[in-house]
Amino acid sequence: MGNVRYDDGTGGQTLFSGSFSGDYTTILVNDAPGFQIEYTSIESVDPKFQFDHDKDCKMYLQSLDDGLYVCMVQKDLQMYLGEYTSRSCYT
């Protein structure tokens, strides 16, 4: 959001420069690409869903001497993300 500029004629005012009063939970930027993301448990969407450890899970960020093991599946318009365990997936 620091790249979004307020049109004050200088091009130097961002939305977070202190020019706006109020506590906003939503900011609308016209003609800008974006995504709507809603978070919920996988179990509430599909109680029988389980990740396939061999196909859906991968280690990321190993080049930083640390790692993050994440399972990821796209199912229709939904993206399931979580952590694989031998029993199930915790999200």
C-alpha cells in the first residue's frame, strides 16, 4: 500500500502519510488488480479433505538455512493451505 499515491499534485503523498483521518478497514483503489482472501479452516469447508503428502506438500525457503513445509492444493476456486501431519492437516 506504500506504492499507492494520493493525488496532491506532487506524487509524494502515500495513503499512510498521515493526511487521512479516521480508522479505515477498507481502502478502494480504482483500476488496480487485487484479490479477495477469506480465511477459514479446511474442515469447515470440506470435513473429509486430506492433503496427499507426496503430491501436495513441499519445503520452501531452504536456501535461507531455514524452511517452511507447506501443503497447497487448488480445488475449483478455493486454495487449501496447511501443514501435513501423519494424521491430518493443521491449518
